[in-house]
Amino acid sequence: MSILIQLIVDGLAMGLVYVLLASGFNLIIGISRILFIAYGEFYMLGAWIIWGLMIPLKVPFFFALVVATIAPAILGAIVYQVIFRYIQFKEQQFLTNIVAAMGLMMLMAQATLFIVGTESRGIPSVIRGMVNVGGIRISYEKVMLIGLTLGVIIGLHLLLQKTKIGRAMRAVSFNPDVAALQAVNANLVYLGTMAVGCALAGFAGGVMAPVFAISPKMGGVTLLIILVVMLGGVGSMPGAILSGLILGQILSFGQYFFESGVAQIIFFAAIAIILFFKPGGLFGQAQQISLQ
Amino acid sequence: MLEAIKLTKYFGGLAAVNELNLRVNQGEILGLIGPNGAGKTTFFNVVSGFFPPTNGRVLFEGKDISQLKAHDIAYRGISRTFQASTLFMKLSVLDNVFTGYHKSYRTRFLKRVLHTPSARKEEEGFRQKALETLEFMGMASLKEELAANLPHGYQRTLGIAMALATNPKLLLLDEPATGMNLTEKNAVIDLIRRIRDMGITIILVEHDMKVVMDLCDRIIVLNFGQKIAEGLPEEIKSNREVVEAYLGKEESKNAA
Amino acid sequence: MVKHNRYLFNRTSMRIHKFIYAIIVIIILALLPQVVRNPYYIHLLIMVGINAVLAMTFILMLRTGLMCLGIAAFWGIGAYASAMLSMKLGLPVWLSLPAAAVITAIIAAFIGVLLVKQGGFGFIIQTLAFGFIIVLIFGTFQVFGGHVGIVGISHPESIPIPFVGSMEFTSISKMPFYYLMLFLSLLMVLVLTAFYSSTAGRAWRAIGLSAHLAESLGINLFNYRLLAFIIASAIAGLMGSFFAHYYGTLVPGSFGPFKTINVHVYAILGGINFPILGPVIGSLIMTFVPEFLRITEGVEPIFTGILMILLVLCLPDGLLGLTHLWQRRSKPS
């Protein structure tokens, strides 16, 4: 019984990370219509920044986490300004963006391999100790992970629902031309979206670093995220939450009972079946940011 | 020939076409008019198979075509033009029209790939026909010109030529005279009459009232996706509701 | 070759000129390995050939609106199929080569029916996922050799050539493989050209220019796209089976998205408006330029990534797209 709860908690921790990633990815594709294949690289970047700051430089974790969130955001903004801005308003925007994103992915993936080598690393515990919840022991770090991610997810939804910026983002995702009539600068929104999306990715990478391993191949998570997003319905925030959590549980239980490769295959199979019956995903294919 | 029964099309919460009942008789030129957003182009899109209707049915020659897709509807004999200049921009005028004959090939697919003499002969035949269609439209001299280089008026008529190439029984013309000067408009009017004389039924969506009054045997007026008037041109001209529908727009334009 | 000439032969003189150029190019290609003796360069040329054909299949699909990010997977399916047919079932290689292509075509037909219907967006993601899954499958199950792969795949049996002797396929000389690759590539080019100049090719071109308009003229988008998908995958599979018997070893990782992205680059470097010539140019440049610049294996993906971004920003029509600039100047307006 306690193993069951343990697995569920592990699945929750993993799932929330995926929820973060799926949300950020949803933002970028829902608002800017960029299928950002390089997204996983920013996640990896966040994790490695944590490692790079904490191990050689002995920077405290929370400070490193802030950097791990802001640095990818800045990089994302730069990448948008230098590359995607020029594609965004041309014809064939969608396909061309994909090619640029693939190029960026290759670039970042290989550069990372170059810089950090091929081995996975870990960081020493940030908070030691375990908490005892109803007979099971959960590490403080996992609790911190869960708490922080929940906080950020709620913060993101508040941003989208309540703030002027969030409204502007939703307007642009619905119809950029109409939004322009309301004096919303589409390009600025795209820039901000990329920054926020990459910040989320970096944060996810940073926050999971104490709990899971940091590998130079982490960028490969992008495909999984794309599938999570498709499962939940492209552009649907609630969908991202639900399917991220589902993935977390499947991985958690799958890894316990089978080897890791098989767990992924199970997830793929599950997605294939669900999408076959409901092609728009669980919450329908809005292709724009929807909060329902 | 064509009949729409309680045709409804919703986009999200908005009914672009709302319980529309409409009939087109064979050989006539039916005019479809109404203010912008009245649902005329949506009606075309549903009839030509680009959108499935939310409710209601469309019958063509007695058969239900509501759920057919666009290419199947082309095979049934309905063709359309588009509002924007939708052409194969990078192809020549002749190639554009030639593509319209694509569905008429009779040789087996395998023979066409192997370029057998019979396949090549049929292809040559369609090239001839494309040329004849261009001559019918008075555009034969432009046959080598790139579609993208054509002046706007000729681009519209090229669209009509392509639709003709599919050998339609019913032709849906979406604002064929838009952006044309007087000479061009008269040429288009003449052209549409000649098309009707070939035995093709026509539904005409158009904003230019002169064109509509000149050409149409019957007129149906739409507003907010519903039919608000139907009848002969003279009747429609003096119909108060119709005038209001249009004038209402004028009023708000003046007020703004 | 005489039988095929009739397909290219046409009344206009431009066709005759093209035909003569083609013959000259073929002769040059045939004599190339006599001039270039270094076996490493011959290996590179063989890979150029394979990659060029793969890029041609990628363009075939792309022009109909299908960006297939799983092309390397079909290349892999053909390779593994042929390897298994010849090793586990003992089929002679000359039989397993076409058989693998047929198997790939059948798999492509089933997958295609599901995927092509999705429309652009879903198709892209699902072919990407398909590419990943295939590599995962090849790497996980022992039947396919697991992550070690398949080793020691048999070379093709020797072909008797009248009056000259026989052409042996051994590990010693790369030349016979080069000629086999040349033959297969030219054959595929012929098949592609036949399709492109037929009504199917015109339909594909129409779909690529304006799918909406093509549909309204009666062109069945799904059928033609599926056709392009199956043909492209089958050709990729055939090249894969050649690769298996040439290289002798198959490692699952080499059939993944990295390879697909490379093929994509070959295609857009040449220019997607040149479905045959573009891939050849792109493949040539991408294979030899890193050689001469001495770009090591580690740096190559960085080079490729930067190139992709630059291409998409500065040269969207590829290198051959630049010829339009000089053509436009010489045409009287």
C-alpha cells in the first residue's frame, strides 16, 4: 500500500514537471503558432545551469534557480528576435518555423554535448531529510518540487486570466489581426510568449535537478512534450495539466514494473489509442490558448 | 436543380447560415445578394463541399450532397470561383486552365504514368480544349503569361475559365465583377450570359447592383444567414426590407 | 537503358537537350570511380547517392504539403527488412532488395492511411513520433538485434557480365557497390521523373501551389498525398536495403530523427523547387564540404543546425533558387 502511494507521489512529482513543460509549449504554439522543436533544449539548459552554478561556483540553490529561469528566457527572447521574428509574418510561416526550430535544436543539443560531455550528473541534496506523511516517507526535495511547480502553474494561470499581458496574449492567439486593432503589438506578444515559455522550461529543468538526474540528452523530452500537448488538446491549458499528470503516473508505475524503454512505449500506445478515438485530444483541438 | 433545405452552418456560436431554404432552377441565373457577412460565401463553401453543414441538407439533382467533400462535388458537376484571386500563381494561364481538365481523364492511371501514346493523346486533347476555353473567354493571347502577372480583371476571368474547364452543370460565381472597371464589367456580364447559353446554371454572388439586375433571372437576398426576400429583379429593387438591410449599413457608416 | 529513353523523348528541342545533358552526366558519373581511386571518397560518393535519393523522396512528399519527419524510419525499415530476409530467411540478396521495398511500401500504405488524413500539423508530429518509435522498436527488441544492431549482413551475390566476367561484391572493393548505387539511383530518378511528368505530377504540383483550388477542381487531396507518401517511402526503403547490404552493419540510432533532419537539409539546401537536381547538389555539398573543412563528427550537427537556420532566413528557395535571379534578368519583359 505504501508503495502505491510512493509511486503516486513520484508520478505526481514527474507529472507536474511535464505539466509545466506542456504549458510552456502550449503557450508558444497556441499564441505564436511555432512548433518549437527546440523546447526541450531550454529545459536541459535550466538543469545544467543549476549544476554549473552549484557545483563549481557553490551558488545557493534558490539563487541558481532564479538564474535557471531567467537565462533561458533571455536566450529565448534573443532567439526569437534574431530568427523567428523574420519568419513569423511571412507565408509558409508554420513550416518554416519548424525548420528553424529543428536547426536550433541540433545546434543546442550538440553544443551542450560539447560543453558538458556525455555523462549524466547529479547535484547534492538541497534540503536533507524526509517528511512522514501517513506512513510514507517523502523527501523534502520532492515536496519542494511539488510545491514550487504548483505555485508556478497557478501563477501562470493568474497571469493569463487576470493580467493585461495575459489578455493580450490570449487575444493574439485567437486572432492576431483583430488584436492589432486593439493596439496590441503582435510582435511584442510573440517575443514575450517565447520568453515566458522558455522561462517555464528553464524553471522546470532547474526545479527537477535536485530530484532527478541531469543528462546531456535531456533535450529529447521535446517529443514527449509534444505528445502530451496533443493528448490534452493543442493549446488547451487544462488539457496540458491533465495529460501531464497522466504521463507522470504512467512513467512512475511503468518504470517500477518494467524497464524504462517499455514505459515510454506504453505511453505512446496509450496516446495512439486515445487520439484514434478523439483526434483533437482530451479537451479538443483549440489551436489557440483556451482556459476551459 | 439545387435545393438547400433548412441549411444551417454554425461557426462556434455564430450561425453564418441559419435555416436557409433555397432553390435554384435549371438554366437560370440566380443572384444571391446581401450585405457583407450575410452568409453568401459560407453558403458557397457549404454547397461546394469545403464545410459540412451543421444542420439541414443540400440536394443536387435530387441527391443529397450535404456530406460530400469538395473534390467529389466537383465530380458531381458543381464548380465555383473564389473571392480572393485563388489561382495557381506560378503557372501559366494555359496551365491553370489545363489543370481544370484533370478530373476528366479517361485513360487508366498506370498508362498515364507510363506515358503511353493513348495517354499522351488525351493530354494533348485537353491542352487543345484549354486553349479553346481561353478563346471562348477572349484570353487566348495571354496563354503563356504567368497567372501572377495578370491584371486583376483577367485574374478573375481566369478563375472562371478554370471552373468552366471542369465541365460543370452548376457554376457558383463568387463576386466575379469585384475590382473591375466598367468595360471589364460589361465583358463579364456578356461572358456570364454566354456561359448560361451553353446550358450551365449559375448562382451569382455580387455586390454591384447593376450587374445583378442586368443578369439575374431571379434574386434571393440574404441577411444574417437567412433569406429575407426572393423574387424578380424589379420586385427586389423596390422591396423595403432589402433596402433597409443595405441602408442600415449606410446609416451606421454615416454615424461612425 | 534504351527502353527508358522513349519516356524522356519529346517533340520540343528543350527535351532533347535535357536528354543529351543527362547522357553526358551519366557517362561522367560512370567513369568517376576510375578517376577517383581513393576508396574513402568512393564511399562518400555512394553515401551522396543514397542521401540524394532520400532527399528526393522527402521533396516528393513536401511538395504535396506533407513534411514527413519520419523518412529515416522508412529507410531503416527497408534496411532491417532486407537484412532479416537475407539473413534469417536465407533469401538471395537480389530478391531481398526488391522484397524489402515492397514490405516498406505495404507498411507505408497502412501508416499512410492513418497519418495522411490528419492534415499538415498532425502529420508532422505523428511522423516525428513514428520516427522515434521505430528507432525505439529496433533498439529494444532482440529480434532486431537490440541496441547493438545487426552485424555481418551479406553482400549481394556476384552478377555475371557477359564477355567480361563477373562483378563481385566483396568487402575489398567499393567499385561494384558504386555502380550498383548508380544504377539504383538512376532507376529511381527515372521512376520519379515519370511520375512527375504524368497527371499525378501535375496534381501534386497543383496541390502544392493551392490545395484549396486543386480540391475544387476535383483533385482528391488524400489519394494523391497518400500516393506520394507510399512511393516516397518505398523508394526510401529500397535505398535502405541497398545500404544494409553495402554497409554490412545496422545500428538503430542511425535511423532516427537526426538522419531525417539531415535529409531535410539536403533537400532545402538544393532547393525544393528542383525535385531531382536540388537533392543532388544539397547532398554533394553537405557530404564534401565538411570533409574539406575538416569538420569533425562532433561539430557537424552544430554546422548543420546553423546552416538550417541561415537557409531558412536567407535562402528559402535553396541554392538553385538563385538561378531565378539570373534567369529573370535575361528574359525580355
